[in-house]
Amino acid sequence: MYEVNRSAFRLLPLEPFWHWLNTLPDTDLGGMSLGDLQQDANSYLVNPCDDADDVWDEIEARFEQIFAAELGDWCEDESLWPDLHPDIFREWFDIELSTVITDLVHQELAREPFEPLQMN
């Protein structure tokens, strides 16, 4: 086991996000529910943090980037996005924090550029 030099948080979509997702044109959710989205929610790695306050600082410093990534996963047309405002971000997502990440795999970590999910 190895401790990774990162902290993490998991972004759980809430009802307002689900409502927005269901209003998008040409989006087939294939019987998916909000609960399904929450079960397989995105996790983000940030700089290593000593406590939860430090993780919150990391999130607040990057909320627009995080919000855009979540929206871009489902819709590339930014004209259909809400304002990338911190209040909307907090209404649309719940956040679970973790300051310590332990890697149980011996294989080196791999990185690849973020690619939005293609739904159509």
C-alpha cells in the first residue's frame, strides 16, 4: 500500500443538476436515475491537504473548472449551461471529502487528459 500525495473529494449530483440534465435536448439517459448518478459520482484529486478546511479551499479555488467539467460531461453547448456561480454549484452538488488517499495497487498511476463523456 502507498499513500498518494493527493487529497480527494467526490461530487454528488443533486436534484437541480438532475432537472437540468433532463431538460437537455437530444440527451438519452437510458433509464438512468439521480440515484444512479450519485452511486457513480465523479471524484477529483487535489493537492494534499492536512484537514477538511484545506480541501474546501482547493474546491473553492477551482469551482468554475470543476462545475464546467461536470456540465461538459453531459453537454458541450455552453449556451445551455447555467451561470458558473458558486451558489448554483453548491445547490447542484453535495461534496464528500477525503484528506488521505491510499493506493492499494502496485502498478504506477497513469494519467490521461480529461475527455467529456459522449452521450449521443
